[in-house]
Amino acid sequence: MAKVALLIGVSEYEAGLNPLPSAVKDVEGMRRVLVNPEMGDFAEADVTVLKNPQRQEMEDAIYNLYANREKDDLLLFYFSGHGVKVESGEFFFSTRRTSKNQGKLIPTSAVSATNVHSWMKDSKSKRLVLILDCCFSGAFAKGLTAKDGGIIDLQQYLGGEGTAILAASTSMQYAWESDNLELSIYTHYLVEGIEKGAADIDGDGLIAVDELHRYAKSKVQEASPAMTPEFYPFKDGYRIFLAKSPKDDPSLKYRKEVERFNRAGKFTIPARRLLDSLRLTFNLASDVADAIEAEVQQPYREYQRKLEEYEATLVETIESEPTLSETTFNDLRDYQQHLGLRDEDVASIEARIIGQRKPTLSVEQLPEPIKQNQANQFEFDLVTVNVQGQPINSSKGGAEFFTENLGNGVVLEMVAITDGKFLMGSLESEPERYNSESPQHPVTIQPFFMGKFPVTQSQWAAVATLPKVNIGLNPDPSYFKGVNRPVEQVSWDDAIEFCARLSKKTEKTYRLPSEAEWEYACRAGTTTPFYFGETITTDLANYRGTDWDYHGTVYPGNYVQGPKGEYREQTTDVGKFPANPFGLFDMHGNIWEWCQDEWHENYNGAPKDGSAWLVDNDSQNWLLRGGSWGNNPRYCRSAARNFYARDDRYNNVGFRVVVVRGRSW
């Protein structure tokens, strides 16, 4: 078995393409970790580095990478430079001579991905890894980018059996390099993940390509939230092992603890004291431990630096132009994109300085106790509170359900949801609402069954052992462990695979709820901000009940006149708190829940029949509802909305399932 790598970096370009000084440094960084016998363990002679190559030289090298190989060979192609997408949708790798004529790519000046795909497909090797630290069009000089936007269909142009593609971004980006990093930001964290062993997420001493991507993506988005690295595994490409890690090394053990206790670049007092104790336990010198902490906190500090830079620029702009012109405002947005900041990152800054706050979402919710009866019915407690959060009514509710046996004593309880009509969204008079919840509109819902709780870790583990349908599933992905806690750190794609496996096992159609079904089930006939009433308390749900000072803006731990409460800082067992009138638990707080729908900025044009709102069915951003343990109460409202990229995995994101009601149920 051979391990062969081709590393290409293109920094210098003809007129029309911006130079990328870090690209040639990127390939040296990758080469360093790949040839290290304690890391990548590639033979020096099997790693080819090309810097600023001509087109023919580059094509020959790529062809030779894939030609005359054996089935078990591991082939790695790394590219740092500009990527170009033409109007037909075809993708090209740039060379130092890549150029355009009247805004259109001269195809003979670049390397076609179609050719690369053909050479990959003809290769006997079944272990192919591509790492693309390039934008797909956004790095072209301003004025040449309009026809190059959009998302590349990488599966069409580069996918194949046993292939894994790691891509720095799928969108137009200007933030390719960080002022404080020698390498481009994505490659910096790829190298760090291998060099420090930090990408060995499961601690098995090996770094798989999916682990490497997850590590790099999390770090990139800590520093530049607007960047969206993507991972595209095909068939057996999901768990190709790329490098080794020193799993028993004290420095790595300490680093993982630092990662665990790091809170946006800071440590709580108990965490600080625990880390000081671990320094002694692991016999680490102070300078070594300090360096590890600095590396872990670096992305957060970079993020803070960018926010401060944006604020200083905004203040200076307002001083010279108190009423922003459209041109200046657009330039400001371009500068924001250059910094890799999203609208929600700068919202509080703009609110303080120019009063132009934009909607930003985050949410939380909780569970409840139940009493089960005979004959497919169960009884539960209902609570209603007044605007001060004081209970004004307690009663019993009841609902029908059926049980799905998942094996080994694990069951899934599905609650009957009746059909009906409701107004989706929030009134403009609802406190602390967002514009994304408008316009409020009538929706008709057909009957269905919905999970009584978010999918738990025991349920996830049971289904994860079932035969694969499309992708592999980690049987134990959750950060907060507990068989009755909701599963988290699962992506939208993971949730879809769970539904596919469950459907195949049960011969029923399990799926994620549409956003309309989710809100209808959450409200359960109520029209108040929460199904408990006008406010919420931490006796009723798991959310951040304390004030949160974020970049100078204080997000209150209470909603309107309700009380502040506790902040548990973790998920809780399902069934801990009261149900809604339909008998569903955790619809407010605990974890965000994936929905079927793509993200849309408002409800203009939304379906009125309760179906999922899908346009191209290949969106990178998908709907979340319900909030989480880490968010303030405003985000736990029945109408609040959020989204993440489809392959994001966070410790505040899970899901619940639905199944269409049949006549026999």
C-alpha cells in the first residue's frame, strides 16, 4: 500500500485575479505534517509540491497522481488557490496563467475538474482524498464575480467511489487569509489538527478525514463565522485515515480538556482551577500549558479582533458620513464579508452605533414528567403561567400514542397530532420577535404522529446499529452523555440517515417535521409566545435563565416581566419538565431541532398546506426550531427560527421525528 500526495499552491496570477500570498506557504505547511513519521508518515519521495505551476505541468502532475495505482493506495490531492466556476456550472482549478476575456474564463488557461474527475474515476485506488482550500469564484477581482457565483455540484464534478472532499468554502469569500496567521485560515487549522493531534476527536490515535474537517471547520467558524467549510464523502470515503496522533501524550490530553472548558475564549473560575490542577497531573511546564491554551483561544481572539476592527471602521465611517449612502452601506457590507463576519455577528455593534439591528437567532427549551395509562393513551401535567411567570392554572392532559420497538428494550413513543389550522409566525406586537417570523399566515395541517421527546441517545444508538442507507453514523456523537438525554452533535444529514434507517426497519415513512408541522405541534392550540403562556421560567424549561453580556449587549435571562432563573449549561434528561397540550416535551429549550425545510429569511411565498418549503433541495442552510440549553428565553418562543449548515454538528442541536398517520392507527 502506497501513500502518495500532490500539493499545489498558486499565489501569483495574471491581471484579473487577486494574488494569494499564503497559497505557496500552505503547501509547505501541509508537506511538513504529511512527511513527519509521527503524523502523516508519507515518504518524502511520495509527496510532490508544485508552486505556481503552468497549466501543462499541473495537469501532468494530477494525471500522474491517479495513474498506475493499486486498490489500497491512499492518494491525496491538495490545492490552495483560486477556483473558478463558469456559466455551465463546470469547475476549474486556476493556474498562474489563468485569465478571463470579457468577463469569461479562457478555459485553456485553467485545469478542468471534468478531466480530474475522469482521471480519478479511471484510477484503481479506492482511497482518494481531495482538500480544496479555494473559493469557487469569490476571489475574483470585484466586478468579475457576478457570473461566477453559486454553489458547485462537487459530487457531479469530483465525486466517486471511496472519495472524500474537504472544501474551505462553497460561497464567495474574500477572507482567505488572516492578518495574524502565516497560512490561509482553513489550511492553518488542518495543519494544526494534524500537528497537535487535536483533530483526533474520538481519541483512537488515528485522524480520519471527517475528523480533520470537523476540527478545522469548528476553528474556522470560531474565527470567521461567515466562512462555511464543507465535507463531501462518497461511499467509503467517510472514514479514510490520513494521519496518526499521539493519543497518550499529556499535551494532547491537556489540550482536549482546555477545548472542553473553553467558553468563547475564557474559562470560568472552577474551570481555571481544574486546569491548573491538570497541569500538575500531566506534569506540564507552565510555558507548554500556556502555549496550548493560547492556541485553543486564538480563534476566539481573532474573532474579537475582527469585531473591534469592524466597530472602529463603522465609527469612523459614521463620523464622516452620519447618514450612510447606499454606496457606503454596500461597501461596509463588503468589508464585513472580507472580515468573515455574518450579519448577526455585527448586529449588536450596529445597534449601538447606528441603530440598525438585524435579526439574530438562538434558542432553548426543556422536558417533562409523564404518567402512562393503558390502551395507547397517556396522561400528563399541564401548567399555565401569567406574565410574571406565576402558575395560574394546573390541569391534566391526555393524548394517544403508539410505541415503536427499536430493540434491546429501547422504544420510541410517537404522539398523535390532530389536523387543524393555525396562524404561523408572530404578531409584530410580540416582544423580542424577529422579522424572519413575518408575515404571519394561515396554514392547514394534516394529522401526523410526532416523537414525544427529541430523539434520545439510547434511541440514536439503537438506530445507528441498523444497516447503512446512505452515510455512516457515529453511534455515540453527543457531548453531554446520558441515555435519556437528547442526542446532539448530529448534522441534518445525520438526522436524514436516521430517518432512512428507521423507515427501512419499520416499513413506515419516518422523516423530519416540516417547519409548519413543528410550530403547529409546539403551539398545540396556543397563541401566546410560549405554550405555557406569556412568559417562561427555568422551572418549566432548560434555557439560559441568567443575563448574557455579549459584546456589550445584554441579553436578559428573563422574558418581559417573567423572572430570571438558573443556567444549567448542559442538556437535561427528557421528561423533566411539563408537556404542552398535545403531550409533547422539550418543545421549548434543551436542544435545537432540525426541520425538513431549507432556510428562508421570511415567510413570503411560504407553503400554506403544512409541507416543507424546499426550492433547490440542495441548500446548505436548513431550519432549526425550539432553542437550546445555551440560549436566552426570547429564542425559546414558539415562533422563533434559526438555521445551520446541513453538516454542522453542535452540542445544542438534535431532532425529533414524525410519521404520517395511517388509517389503522
